[in-house]
Amino acid sequence: MLAEQEVNKNIRYSQILEILGNKEMTAKEIAHQMYERRLIPTDERNFTAPRLTELSIKGIVEPVGKRKCLWTNKMVSIYKRR
């Protein structure tokens, strides 16, 4: 990845946490909201999933269950703030 393409993780964490708020959301749902706000170039979940994992390790968010993804029909994790 080129240096100018790297994203400041702290900025991405803040964006994810702002969108997550008090809701329970999947990585794709968060990515879709970020895309609608023009924070990311596509609504691909790979923009949020690694950061959610890191936030989970830090104890800031936690997976609270699973549900079927509206886009893929696969079972995916749901996250909420701790």
C-alpha cells in the first residue's frame, strides 16, 4: 500500500464508533453508512472489518451475536460498543 493511501487508524476508529453509536451493526452495515457519508470509496466491508477486530481486541467494541447479511445472505457478526 502506498503511503498516501494509508489511512490513519485513529481516524477510521472514530468514524466507525460515530456510526456505530448505540446501535448493533455488522461490518458491512457500517461500511455502507461510511460510503454514504463519502468517508470511503466503496461500501466494501474490508474497510471496517479489520478495524472492528482491532477495536474488539482493545475492548472498545464487542461481537454480540450473528445475523444474516442483507447483501450476502451469509451469517455475519454483529458489533456494539462496550
